[in-house]
Amino acid sequence: MQPENYTHTLDNGLVLVAEPNPSLESAAFTFLLPAGGAYDPADALGLNSFACEMALRGAGPRDSRQLVDDLDALGVERGEGVSVEHTNYGGAAVADNLLPALEIYADVLQRPHLPVEQIEAGRQVVIQELMATEDEPAHKVMVELKRSHFPSPWGNPSQGEMASAMSIDIAQIRAQVARCYRPNGTILGVAGKFDWDELRDHVSRLFAAWESVEVPRPAEGPTNQRVRHIMHEAHQTQIGIAYASVPYSHEDYFCAWGAVGVLSGGMSARLFTEVREKRGLCYSVQASHQTLKDRGAVLCYAGTSADRAQETLDVTLAELRRLAEGVRPEELDRLKARIKSGLIMQHESSSSRSSSIARDWFHLGRVRTLDELAAIIDRLSSDDINAYLERRAPRDFTVVTLGPEPLEMPL
Amino acid sequence: MKFRSQQLANGLEIVAECDDQAHSTALGFFVKAGSRDEDDTVAGVSHFLEHMMFKGTPTRSADDVNREFDEMGAHYNAYTTEENTVYYAAVLPEQQAAALELLADMLRPSLRADDFDMEKKVIIEEIGMYEDQPPYCADEQCKADHFGSHPLGRSVLGTEQSITELTVEQMRNYFERQYSARNIVLAAAGHVDFEALVAQTERATAHWNDVTPQRQTESYRTTRGACRTMNKSSSTQQYVLLLSDGPAADDDARYAAKILATVLGDDQGSRLYWELVDPGLAEHCSLSHYDYLDAGLMMTYLSCPPESAADNLRRVQAVYAAVEASGIDDAELARAKSKISSRVVLSSERPRGRLFTLGGNWLQRREYRTVRDDIDAVAAITADDVADVLRRFPLTTSTIVTVGPLESL
């Protein structure tokens, strides 16, 4: 019988993790590089985002246009981005095109041209993405919430800031890529239809000559102002609330996750019911668990008309505090049903699995199979969650609001 | 993979693509009710009604509806367009009957006045949310300008005023008219027990009314060439939308139009991408094709700094003039086919991905098409087919709306 997943570590440290699903016609891949926003120098925030923008502008034997044309010819649905911990490059295609696509990405990661003649074009792209965020208030408030909640560099905006975007030069980008695009710390997740022996040999050959570089974890800076309002001319006020939680690798993670699910998993969850259904305060309200390597947080969002924002903030905070009184077994049962069907449905898509298994490896040093996850969820009880909530009730809230008028902070 | 279909005595149609190997089952009621079926007195009622469907029935409260969906582990939601309102749920196969029972019950809602008043606030918040995001204002205005008095020019959300003035009686009347069994298709994809589905639906919908609904499809004359500037000083970027005509849902040229949109305006690697996005002149520039019953649209979306909007618009027009003069080349055609086929395969792996294609095809054309049919149709397109689309639907004459800091463009 075929194993549920495979791993292979190259001598230079690159980890390949792969989960086969021969019933699919597609294969997907996710590269996680240790080149997250947290590794940006303090005077060049957004450097890794800028580098990511430049890396696809030609690599190996292909110039910028040839590279994109060849990926298009393979029908690779691709995406890339920079999070706190990682720069990720991912794609999905019909199964036959997996190995040729990886060959192109081997050039992007090891031999990007980073052409000086295109840096101004790249700079304009970066600047415009920053400007577009100004027109997306819901996105902007969450960027600012993370900046307030986490100490630097963990709260730094990965997309950078206008001042750094204007000043970054090609030498900084090349130095950053030389330092952060490295095999040790890079994880390649592959899921879908593939032949393991062929995949392992192909990846080993493509990345064998990549030289490792030792880079320390960044030093932690001071904590920022935890409660603040940002003036913004608009109909609505955006509300972001955060509180500390545990990371994915923590033994209490699933208790923390379950508690957030009771708040915001499905339309019968507490925030949706209390804020939207019972009071009609807003269209969108939600909470989610975010995890870094060594810490986690719960991030909540609500957006509503300026004149109803105070009530929305008050009701939302009251719900977060009420969580300390515990969750009911039936609330957890609903969440379990939803998650278990979601886990089974993950078998139907290669893209979601390739990124999940790569992230598992980053946090745990191994891959949790879908069956293992289902067993963990099965075992979780409301007593476990309530014991956890007794130890770690939501408190010490970070609150950032964005809108035409500041709110009273009931903290 | 097996296609099954059946029409019930009350007129409701059931279509299913059954795949015993699938891990999940997706079910959706596709209702022919959208903003095109409204008039000014009930603008936005289709979308508001979609929200009210989750507010309960004679035997279920709003809490019951949401709680029961969550209890069965459903991934569920609803959406409203110009032409349709769709209610769907993806569940594990053993929940097929429970999901169908709940969806069918939901579609005969109580429409209680106090729920209506509460949900009205949510709808107004949703309108306010979009008003704070400049591209959405441009989108609705551009369709209104382009279609003029044709019903496709109507706003899906309505306005704060139209929603405020709407009464629950008006909504009940609209519901009676549009949610007739004959106006609804039940689609199912994935692991489906078709016999059980039909038998249960027959019982669950026996009391649904069977009036013959009326929808006017009509030819229209667009006001191409119009250009409107909406000043929004709080906006950072300038957003420009261009609408021109394209193949409608019953027009075989729609596949060539998809290829054309991919060659010219895909997010990556298209002519507009190389002309505007790669050099950093615009944050985003894309071209998409949308098809409706009696009309098609080619929509260009451009976002960029206000000071370069006029120049960028000229560049877009130059790209369109060049393709109208010289067509597309074979390498572009091949890449576009590869991208579209790949997307069809990836989006079809999940039953809930297939559901929307299956229901949409039936609503638009009463037609079943396999994944292979769509891939083959794309593969058969030639550069001449694309040139024909450009001759019939020139991109260079369009309705333009821009929103942002500029006072004029």
C-alpha cells in the first residue's frame, strides 16, 4: 500500500514533503522560503516583497517574458506572496506539467536575474500595491492591527511602507536574495498526482547545487501602542481586535482553535449570531487564529457604519470576554462536523494540501495526515477547551480602529 | 460520471452529474430571480430576499437554519446576480437528504416583518461597505450607463434609499412571482443518489406554486462612447472601467471571447499585463468576458495612480486597436488554451466547483456539458474565430466610467 506521505531532505537542508492523491488529474506545489517580512531590515521594510516582485523578472536561461510565457504554456495557475515567516511561490497544473514547472522555479529560486533595468518598474508595482491598500479599509485595519499587536519584526507589514519602497535599491535586493533564498529552511510541499521516485530524483537534481547560508532568527523589538484610532474619511468604521494565543505546535493549539471556532466558525457561531443576526450591526464580522512559529494570536474584524461602530465594538468585546465562561458541547459538536467534512473535502483539491503539508513541516517538522487531524478533532472535548480557557481567557486586547471618528475603548 | 435529469410535475427541474468516486455532494437551488427581474420600486429585492431565506420558515427559526447547516458540517452560502439567485451546500454524501430537506424548506420562507426590519440594517451595511471601496461604485454605474434602460443595467444591491423604502409586502409579492417551482432548477454534483434526490424533492416541493413566470429578454442598444467621471476625493487610486459588447450565453462565439480575454487581459502574461502591469504603470489591468441570456460583456478593469490614468487609458485603447487590426498569433492562442484548460480541470475537481457550471449551463441553455466538452470547445478555437469576435464586438467602442480623485479624465 502506498504511504500517506513522503519526505526527503537534501544534503543542503531543503525539505521535500509530498502527499499523493492519484484520483486527481492535477498536482500542486508550494515553496516556503525563509524570507518572510520578519527578515526585512528595519530600514528597508518590504524588502522581501520587493525581491519577490523582482524574482520573476527573468531567471536562468529565460528573460522575464519567456519565463511567464513558459509557465503560461504549461497552464500553471501560480501565486506568490510574502508572509511574516516566509516568501511563498506556489502553483497548480495538470499532473503532467508538474516537473517542467518545478524546473522553472528552480531557476527563479537559485538563479534570478534581478535585472537592474527593471527595478523602477518593480518599484512602481510595489508602490501601487501599497496605494491600493489605502482603498481597502478592511485590509488596512488588519495590517495596522498586526503592527500594534506583535512586537517588531513579527508585526511588521510584509508589503512594506512607502518610504522604504521609494529607497530600496538593486544591491539591497540582491543581497537579500543571496541571504534569504537558501535551501536550509526551505520547504517544498507537493500534493496531487505524481510518481514519488520521479519527483524525488527530479527535485534532488534541480536543487542539489544550492548552497546553504546560516541566518539567525531576527531579534525582537519593543511592543507598539496597543490601542489606537486611525482617522479615515469613509461611511464605515473598521474595527480590529487581537489577543494572544498559542502557536500551531503548542499542545493546547486545538483547544485555542476550537474556542475561536465557537466564536466564528459557521453562521451559527457566536460573533455572527450576536453581532449580525440579533442586532443587525454589520455585514462582516469574524475571528481567526493566526500562528507564527513561536506564538499565536486571535485576530477579529468587524466593519460597520460609523454611528453603529461603538455598539459593534462593545458587543464584540463582550463576546470575546464571555468566552472565558466556557463553550457548550453542542457548539463544539457543530464545529467538529464542519471541520471533519472540510478535512474530507481537502482530498478533492491538490492546492490546499500542498500548502498545508509544507506549513505542517515548518511548525512540527512532520506532516499531519488528514486522518490524524480527524482523530485529534474527534478527541477534543468542550471540557478540554474550557480548562484551556480558564488558563488563558481572552484578555489584554489590542484594538485598532479606522474611520471618521475615534471610539471609546471599553478596556 | 453520469448525467441525469428530470422535471417534476410542478415544473421544477433536477439535473445531476453523478460521480460515485467523489468524497462529497454539492447541492444547489438555482432560481431565475435577479436584479433584471426588478423595477425601480423594488430595486435590490432579489438580493435582500436571498438574505431573508436564512431567516426561517414556519417550522424553523433563523437560528435553526444556521445551526442545522453547521450541525451537518455543510459548507453553504448563497449569492445573487443580475439573472439568478443561488442557494448551495456542500456536504458529505451521507448528509444528502438532510441538506436537501433544509435547502428546500428554506426556499419557502416565513418572511417575518421583524426579521425583515433587522436584516434591512445588514443590507444597508453591505451597501455602505461597498461604497467605501471605490471600484464597486464604478462597476454598477458602468453597467447602468452601458445598458441604459435594459434590465441588465439594474444594480444587484439596490441603493440605501430603495432598500429603506422597500416593504415586506413588496418582497412577498416578488417572492410569489419569482420563486415558482417552474422557475427553479435543483442541481447536484459529486456523490449523488439521484433516485433518492428526485423522490425527496418531489415530496418536499409538492406544495410549491406553479405559476408560469415571465422574464423579458430583449435586444438592447448600448450607449457606447459615453464616458462618466465620478469624483471621490477620499480615493487613493483611480479606477477605470470599460464595457463593450460580447457574445451572449447562447452564442458559440463565447469560447473565442474567453480566449480573446485571456490573450489580452489575463492577470498574468497577457498583452495588457505586459503593456501596463509589468512596467508598473498600473496596479491592475484586466479584460474579462461575461455572458447573460440576451447580452454579453467585455469588461476592462484598470486601477492606477490618478495622474497616469489618461495615458494608461490611451495605452489600453492602443492594445485594442492593434488586436482589431492584426489579430492574435498562434503562440498566444496556444498559451491561452493551455491556461483555460488548466483552470477548467482545477476548478472541476471539487463537486462544489462543478455545481456552478452544471447549474449555470442548465439555466442559460438547458444544456449539459462535460469537462471534456468544454476543453474540446476551447481546443477547437482558431485565430480566425477570435478575429470574428473582434469584428462582431469591437473593443475600441466602449462605455467608460472612472472613479477616483480626478474631476475629469
